[in-house]
Amino acid sequence: MTGNLILAVSVIILLFLSAFFSGSETALFSLSRLSVSGMIDGGVRRRRVSELLEKPRMLLVTILFGNLLVNIASTSAVTALAIKLFGERGLGYSMVLMTFLILIFGEITPKSLALKHGPVLAPMLAGPLKLLMWLFWPVRIVLGWIADSTVNRSKKLFGESHERYESSELATAVEMGHIDGVFDEFEKDVLVNFFHFTKRGLSEILTPRVEVFSLDADTGLQDAIIQVRAKGYSRIPLFEDSAENIVGILNARDMLGHDRDEKIIVRDLMKPVTFVPETKKVRDLLGELLSLREHVAIAVDEHGSFEGIVTLEDILEDIFGEIRDRLEPRVDEFNLIDNDRIVVEGAMKLEDLNDRFGTMLDSLEVETIGGYLIEHAGRIPREGEVFRVGELRFLILSAEPVRINKVKIERQKNMEDRDEHD
């Protein structure tokens, strides 16, 4: 009886050690680089984690070898105990029992806990693992050499493996991390925007020519100050002869050091302009603007025609969200009146409207609500015109000959409900 008790206690201890090794593997190797780098300046136990992960192959060999030993020992102990109790039938019983025990208590449970509480558990497990790495050093060296030889042979057969991930895959991984609580809302948005940003072209973020505020290069200083203050932009394109012939950039701050009565024109304060093709990638333009220490670039088409303006602010907003120019007037792109009525800018993206108002507007040709209504009407609507698309009613609140500025949108079915109650 005493022998059976010893075997039973041994099995429990060995299962605990199996859980230790399995949990250690998950807790340590699931840590992000950011978590590990943050541990370098932590306490002794945290520093041990970063030291262990500096030699990941040796650590993995130690964990796997230790886990193999305790699983073999626990299986042997259970088999011996089962044969004592049930005779030859005990061998079959022990196989079934140990498969269940190792799977539940030696693998699934400890790994699930380690995955959820890795940063907390890793420092606690680092000390014993460091001791085991020292104890197992002869085996560790031999097994490590065998593993390295096998890996080197596989390189000759299959070549170097360079796994690449599509930006959409990385964005999906970040979305999943946000759901699991790894990233907060801001971190998730920045990372997703960054992955899409690497492939985005200038045409997706530039301010189109018809919306660009510019000045004639021969405009007097006093008149320019009045116009710039009214518009509120800090960097203004300057043109010569026609608005499509951009010749320079005016920095609004350069006007501050001059007397209003000075007989100068903005051409005298003009700085050179950077022209870029509209097909250029946003990522490449960011590097160019930073290297040139410029804030503005003029996008042109293949014929050299002015297509729009791109600022450093536009690029950063594409990654981090809205950044308001210190001189730029605040514009509410989305004004929610109630759950069924909103007022939006014509330049608002269809996907943003769909996300915030629960609509399902879509187009293969245009991106904005203004463009959508122009496409629907087949012309540029006039102020006061009304359109209906499905359950939505669109009222043009403000429009110019070349674009729609502001639109009121109402859910038509709810309007009819209100009319019935009036």
C-alpha cells in the first residue's frame, strides 16, 4: 500500500512539472518584443526573462527535454501502479488515463493560463528555468548541435525561408488583438492605418485642385493677410496667370514680420515648391518631405497639370487621425441631429458615413458623399435640391458650381412615421 501511495504522489508531482514546462514554453515565447524590452530595466526576475530569451534555442531545448523526461517518468509510474492494481489490463488503462491527464493537466490548462497571464508568470518561471539550463547543459549542447545540423541541411534543400505577410493579414491580426484587449482603440487605429498607408497612393489623400485655396503671386501683402486670415491655412500655393500654374508656396508666418503698409507682394515671400507625380506612394512622399524638410507638395498628372496638394499634415493624419492646423478653422464633417438625421460635409468619405450612420452606400467610381450624389444625379446638384436613395432623403444645404459642400441626410421611413403622428 505504501508503494502505491508513493507512485500516486510521484504522478501528481510529475504532472505538476509537466505543467511547469508546458506553461513556461507558452509564457516566455508568447511575450512581445516590447514586453521583453520593458523587462530589461525591471527587477532581477524580469531581467532573467530577457536574458533567457537572448538564447531562445537553448531555452527551447531545455524546456522540451525537461518536459519529455517528466512525461516519460509520469507515464511509467502510472503504468506500474495500474499493473499492480489491475494486472495485465492495467497497461491499457494507464495509456488511456495518461493521455487524458497529460493533455488536460500537462498541456491545455497550463498553456491556456500562460497565454492569458504570460507577462505575470514569465518572471516567476525564469529563475527555475535558468537553473535547469545549467543542470542540463551537456544534453542541451548535444541536442542543440543536432538541431542546428538538421536546420542547416534543410536550408540546402529548401533554401532560405523569408515569410512575408500582406498588410491586410497584419491589419486583421491587429483587429484580433484589439478584440482580445492587447491594443486599445487608438493603438489599433494607428497600426491598421499604418499597414494600409504603406500601399496608399497620393490620389487617396490629396486635396483636389478645385478645393485648394491659392493666391495670385502678385497679390499685395495687406490683401493676402486678409484672405489668409479668412481661410485660416498656414501654407498657401501661389499661382501665376492661372490657378493651375503653381509657382511657389507662401508660409503665413512669413507675413508676420512685415508692416502692412509695405509695398511688397507675396511673390517676394514665396518659397520653392516641390512637385510630385500623383501616382507616387504616400510612404515615399513622407520620406521625401522629411529629407527636404518641406511641409507641402504639389501633385501633378503625367502631363504636368496641377491635380492637388498634399501636406505633411495630410500624411500624418492618414496614420494617426485628425491633426488640426493651428490656423485652420474647425469644421464639423459629421453633425448628428438625432438617430435619424445628420448634416455632413460633401467631402466626407462614404465608408466613414456608413460606419457612423449605419448606411450602406457604395460606389466603384467615387469616394465621397458629394461625389456619390453627383454620380446619382448625373450632374452637380444645386442648393436646395432633394434626392431619395432607398430609405434615405438627401437635401443639398450648400453647393457651388463645381462641388457639393454640405448635405442633410434623413432616414425616410422614420420621417413618414413622424408625419403620421403629426
